Amino acid sequence: MDNEQLLLSIENMLDRMFDQKLEKHLEPIKKDIAELKLRVTRLEADMAELKLRVTKLEADVAELKDEVTGLDARMTRMEYKFDVLTREVTQLKDNVIDLTGRTANLEKSSERTNSKLDSIEKSMQEQGERIKRIEIIHLENDLIPRVNNIESCYMSTFERYKDYNDRLPELFATVSNVSRTVQTHSEKLKKIS
């Protein structure tokens, strides 16, 4: 073997050794690269899914923004209504306070009126008692004797009329005769004159 062949043989041997060593060292690196490729593929798929989810979330956020805008408008209207109600309640409270004061004044006035009415009732009772006494005195001393007198007069007149009642037919006959006689005399007088 000459030098050149020897060198070639050594070179081949070194190449094989180097290839083996390199292959030995490259094998885990190739494995890691393959695993990294698989993981990158999975990450890309996860990224695609995340992009879809982010797009959906963006749509949801836009929808929520619209709802929040609507809620904000409704809240503004509710705040306005609340302010109006607060003013009305305050006014009602003021009215109740005013009515309470007026009611207290009415109660005092009612008490004074009741007191006056009690006094008037007492006075009317006293007047009623006086009138009863006057009526009794007036009836017993004045009216009853007069009524008795009137009654006796009417009774005596009644008795007389009653007595003459039986004689009425006779009286009517007499008056009729007198009337005929006057008429006859009247005709005779007319002829004579």
C-alpha cells in the first residue's frame, strides 16, 4: 500500500468514523427536529384555532359594546326618571309636612269650635228649660183657662143649636110660607101701583 492508498484508506475510515459519530450525534438532533416540527405543526393548528377564537371574541366584544351602549342609554333614561321621581318625592314630603301643619291647625280650630259648641249646647239647654217653664206657666195660667172659656161658650152655643135642630123643618116650612106670602103680596102691590 502506498501512501496515497493509505491516506485514502485512513480518510475513508475517518469519514466512516466521522459519519458514525456524526450520525450518532445527529440522530438525537434529527429526533429533536422531528419532534420540534410536530410541535410547531401543533402550535400552528393551535394558533389557527386561537385566531378563530380571537375573531369570535372580537365579534362578541363588538356585540357587547353595542349592548353596553344600549344599557348606557337606558341607564341615562333611568337616571333622569330617578331624578324626576326624587324631585316628586321631595315635593310630596314638603306637601305632607305642610298638610301636617295645616292638620294641626285644623285640630286646634276644631277643639275651639267644639268648646264653643259645648257652650252653645249648654246655653240652648238652659234656654229650653226656660221655655218649658214659660210654656207651662203660660199654658196653666193663661191658655188653659181661655180654652176652657171658649169651650164653654161653644158648648152652650152647640146646645142651643142642638135644641133648635128638631125645630128646623118647621122653621123651613114657615120661611117658605112667608116667602110665598111676600111674593103674592108683591105681585098684588105691583098690580095696584
